[in-house]
Amino acid sequence: MALEGKHQFGSIGETRVTFVGKKIDENRKDFLKKLLEVNGFEVVIQEEKRKSEEDPQLYTVGVTDMTFNPTVFIFQRRLKTIDGKHIVTRDYWEQVSEETKPQYFKI
């Protein structure tokens, strides 16, 4: 899921969650799980159903904190990187770059 202002929530199993990523690959799932756990969130993961065995396995990731909105937390600079030393930027969140300088736009 790309960053957007809309707060998406629902359930994974019996647990109410705020969705962080839907239909994402294993690499993205692992990244989000580590990042969110470092920041103190309880992460819930669900495997998506595959149409056939040849299709890649996709996942839905959510957190149990119903107030969590990735867009708000990133732009309010409330998330730390996996190493805990830097602030998460939009590019870091989207795994485009590991750059953590606070500039959001290149001039």
C-alpha cells in the first residue's frame, strides 16, 4: 500500500487491526514487520490465498494499534529506522532509499 491519508482498518482473523500493507511480497512483509516491531507495535500477518501453487505468496500486514496511520506517523517523524538511530522518511518506508535525511522533496 502506498502512503495515503486514508486510515484503513479491519480484521485479520479475530484481531482488529490498522492495515499497513495488503497483497505484499515476503521481502516487504519482513521489512514492515521488523520496522514496526522496533517502533513498539504488535504486528499481525495473514497469508493471502493463492489461485495456484505457481503464484507467489502474498501477505496482509496490520498492527493492533487502531490509531496508527503510516502517513501521519512518517510525516510527524514518529517512526525510527530498524537500527533505531534515524527518523523514517517516505523513501525509507517505501524501500526506495535508505537515506534518512529529513528532506521529503528533492529540489
